[in-house]
Amino acid sequence: MIKLVRTDYRLLHGQVAFAWTAHLGIDCILLVSDTLLDDPIRISSIKLAKPPGVKVVVKNVEESIQAIKSGTTDKYNLFVVCETVNGAVRLVEETGIQKLNLGGTKPGEGKREIGPVVFVSLEEEEKLKHLQAQGVYVYVQGLPEVKELDCKKILK
């Protein structure tokens, strides 16, 4: 069962690994990235942040969608962490997931900050609005104890 789908460009770090895992009762974290599989050193360093007793799986966007659709992830209390907004939007659209947590995205030229450490480009903003129009709840929330910011109030 998918407990949370989150966008966080850092993928797995203390905040994700411990706060969300404990809060949601996670036993598996799926890291969704189209670049991570090509970097074994980065995978090794990211997995160092893994909480004890929690499985970490790394897949690209397409493999992640297929795993979720096939039901192979159903046996886990699953936390899905997507490296990019575009990857998260595609995963949500193709799997029918109804909630997307924006937890951390890279700042950059042409991006605006819509919440603490959440930066989106105009293109990403339009994709998020499209998700919302489809009934997906999109929100910003860095930590479980911080109040959610509904993106309907932010993305206009």
C-alpha cells in the first residue's frame, strides 16, 4: 500500500528517512529517479541514510510505474520519493494516485518558490495545476508535524 508519494530532489536523507518513515509506518522506500541508477556511488551514499529494517529500492520512472501498476509493491507500506516534479507528475497520472507531497525541489533560474524549499518552473506549475484539475491533492509539507499548504491556494 502506498502511504505517501513525495517529490524531493535529495531523495533519501535524515528528514525523509526518519521523520516520514516513523510517522507513516514505512517498511519500504521506492526512490524514483531516471539518473540515480547510473551512479552506483550516489546510490551507496544515499542508502547510508536508510533507517534500520526499511528496504530501499531504486527504479527509474517507467520501472516504478510498472511496479506499482503490477501490484508488486502492494505487500509493502510504501513511501515513494520522486527526484523531480516531472517524474512525480508522470507517476501520479499513470498510476491513479490521488495525493502528491511536494517536499523539496531544486531552485534554479526561472523557478519560483511556492513553499519552503519548493521551487517550480512555469512548466512544472502547469503540470501540477493539471493534476489538481484531475482531482489530485497537491500540497507542500516538509515534515509530518508541519501544517500542509494546499497548492490550490498557491498555484493560481
